[in-house]
Amino acid sequence: MTPTTTPDDTMTHGGISLGLNRIHRLLSLLQAPHTRVPVVHIAGTNGKGSVSAYLTSILDRAGVPVARFNSPHLVDEWDCIQLHGRSVSEDQFRAAKRRVEQTSLDHDVQATSFEVLTATAFSLFARAVPPVRVAVVEVGMGGAEDATNVVPADRTLLSVVTAIDLDHQKFLGDTVGAIARVKAGIIRPDGDVVVSQQSHEEATAAIRAVAAERRARIHQAGEAELVPDRHETGPSESPRSLPPAPLASIPLNAVDQPSAHLQARLPLPGSYQLQNAATAVLAASLLRTLNRTRNLVPELETALTDDAIIQGVEATEWPGRLSWLSIPSSTPDDEKLLLLDGAHNPSSAALLASYLASLPPHLRPDTLIFALSAPRDPSDVVRPLLEALTDGSEPLRVICCGFSPPVGMDWVRSTAPAELASRVEAEVARLTPGRHQRVQVTTAPNAEQALSMLGSGSKPAVAAGSLYLAADVMRFVRSRAQQ
């Protein structure tokens, strides 16, 4: 299925309604807050959240007043909107959201929940004190018809397209090429677009075609490379010793430009962060060098120094994505180490599996807590995780559970644990005999119950399959810490 709608049409499915008519009308009634702050707009299947986190941290360390909008929210509804390096307060968020909702109601806009959220973010950006100078905005879904795709070309500093793979096919298309065209819909006429390294040639071709149609300039990002670290002390076998942040050489220029690099430690785990860091650093480098970006925000030229970029990269935080945390217990010795990741599609599951396979034996999880949004097919998501976690002689337990419905997203529901367990068992049966005999599949109604089943063994656990599961785990850890 390839979407046939234009950016001004509407495509509705399962509670999601794509299209720009309502959001344009709503923002107009709100005095066009989306035109007040220049924007870096980021689309992609994987990596767009990490790139937005890197770039926001870089701008913050450079002293540039910056805002950020990511979706979905993680733990609280308001944590998807940041001003000046921190999430907005609940009171700020609710007051702005009420104003947007009332405007939609008064004028019969019938805005969707995501359109209300997007308008709330732009409203908070426009009213921030001190004033925001750059807003980093992540696409919700797709690109061309996403509610965030409303900022005029003359207020768009850069467009960024990260790695593209199959995801949300019911909305975006059945092929990587079709999906790439939709995501490339954020490219502005005569604008500049940073493109991450792509694993699919058809994605690259589609992005280049859209850029050519709009006379936009492509800046192809390279990939950072790990470099020998003379300060590294070597691996530790302590049960609570995590891998150190690796040192990387990150290109400052596009691949067709003269080579220039800086070195920084990558705080976000996973080999794919070499690509994400390079994309964010190239974006930062362009913000300080392109005439159009310096004209829109003059301070970028002097504020975005190499030191600010290095400090920003090394200070980046992105919770819920390859995050290590401790599950609180009654005694410190019983605390369980947990790896938390929102991997929810085949490509992100493959990236998580690669990270799991790279871990030293003492950090290789012996339990997988798994949840998935319905009606996703769990086979291609859980298969690489099973392969990575059974590559040894140790037994593996898989706990299939549900997650809490996210606020404002009534159409999202978790696959029933029993149904999920049945599908996982089918994938376990496909493992080689030496592997599938070591796997036990069980169920729990929710994340809290699943976490209570972990026990206190020295081996970590991993929770994956959905950001909504990650959110439930983080809420549980927060509530335990507050007791």
C-alpha cells in the first residue's frame, strides 16, 4: 500500500489521522507559533530520536537557547517537550495544552491528539522565557503528512533524514523506497538536508529524487569510527561494571567535502550511534557555516565551537534506548541490572541484538521481558533477540507482558501476553535444537509483574519491544525510588 494522499489531504487509520489541513488551521488560530522559532526538522525510521538528543545537547552546551519536541512521550505526557535543556513542567504543559484544546473546540477544528500536542509544543516554544533561538523537532510518523511538517521553508534551518527501513507500512508504503519518499517530504524547497548513511540504496535514491525535485542541497553524513583509547583500563568482570563510553573520531563535514574530524566519547551505547553522532555533528557544523542558517540565527557561527560540539556529544542523554538501570529492591545486594530498549521493529531489534551479542559474558542477559504493540508481527522483532541471547550455554527466560495505554493515544494497545507468548514460542521452536531447549516462555499481565519475576541473580535482564514498555519500567523504577 502506497499512500496516495497529498500533504493537504487526510489519511486515517486506527485512530491516526495524517494530513495538514487541521494543524494549519489550528496554528493559524493560535497566531502562528510555528513561525516564531527557526527549526531543525528530523525524520527517519531509526536514529531520529538519538540525533535530536545529540543536537539539542550540542546547542545547549554552546549556550544557544534551544527547545526540543519528540514523540511519543516516555514517562510523563509533558516529557516530550523540552525548553532550555529540561522537560517543561506539568503546569506549563497543561496550561498550554488547555489553550490549544479550547481553540480547537471553539472553532470546530477537530484536531487529533497528536495535532494538539504538536501545537502545544510550538506554543510553548514561541512563549519561552528567555526566548528560544532554535527548536529541534522530531517527526511523529512519516514526514510529508505529519503534523510537525508545517514550518515554512524560510524558518527551517535544516532538514535531517536518518536511517530508513520498513515501519508503519499501513500508513507510509510497503517498500523502503515508498517510505523514504514520505519521510523525505520534510525537505524544503531550496533548503539543505542532512542524510544519514542508508543501508538501502532505494532509500538513498528516493531521498535524492525528492531533493532534486525541490532544488534542495544534500549533505551526506559519514560515520564515526572508534579509535584506540589510551585511557581505557580494560574490561571488568564485576557484575555491575558496564562497558565504558567508547572514544570515536567523528567527521565534521559531508562525505564529499575535505576531511575534518573531532574526537568525543559516545555516551549512548550501540554501534549505530557511530552513524547517529556523525549525523548530528554534521548538522551542527552546517548550522555554524551555512549562510542561510547564520542569517537566521547569527550567534550559531561563533557559539558552535568544536569544544561545544564535543561537550554536547559527551553530555547527551536519551532514556529508554539502550539504557542501563537498576531495579530497586529491599536490599542493595538484591538489585537487578536491567537493559532497557524501545526496539519495536525488525531493524531496531537487529541493532539491539548486535549490542547484546557484543556484551561481555557477565553482562549478557538471561531474561527477556517482551511486549509489543498490536497488531505488529512479533516474529521479525523477537527472532534476532532470541538468536543473540541463546548464543551460549546459559538458559534464557522470556516473559511476555502487556503495557499501559499511553496518554492521548487511545488507538495504541499491547498484544495480549498469551497471544504474544504463543508467537514467541513458535519462533523458539525454529531455533536449532541446542538453543530452543534452553528457552522458557512465560507470561505476566504487565511490566510490574514481569519485573517482580526477575529474582536476584547476578545476570542482567533486558526489556524490549516497545517504548511504552520502557515507559512502564521507568515509572516503576521511579515509584520504587520514591518510597
